Amino acid sequence: MANNTVGQRKMETKLPPEISKKLVSMPEAGMGWQVIRVTTKKEEVFADVVVIQSELISSVAGKKEIPFDPKDIVSFELTNDRRPKDPYR
């Protein structure tokens, strides 16, 4: 689990370069951000992962922290889903 915090403030977590290189050529959901679904080595799936500038994980829907290590991502899918999310799901 990536835990990048300063005091109570969460910091963004950087994606591996090979994922960033793929995202940079894909469409954005809004100015400078994308939404992806990731699968980790442990076969965990995290939907609604917000990525800024194709390289920084900003948030994961329903989570206070980034609940996985970006190095453990084995695949991702661009969703660019902009629907409002239930923060408790």
C-alpha cells in the first residue's frame, strides 16, 4: 500500500514510467486528468483511479489513501468515467 502523506495531507503517487508512456497518448476525461481501472499482482481491481498529467495517481474512489503500490499494477484500462461516485462504496 502506498502511503505518501505529509502531516494529514495525502500526496500523489507516481505511476511506473511504462504506464505513463501509454497514458500520455490516450484521451483525457478533463483538462490534464484521466480515470483508469487497475489490476494488481494480487488480482485486486481498483476502479475510478484518478490520474493527473498521465503520471500521478491523485485518488482512488472510496479510499482515503492509495490502497496499492503502483509498482504492483499488472494491467490498466482507461475508463474516463465522470459519474459521481458514492464515497462509501
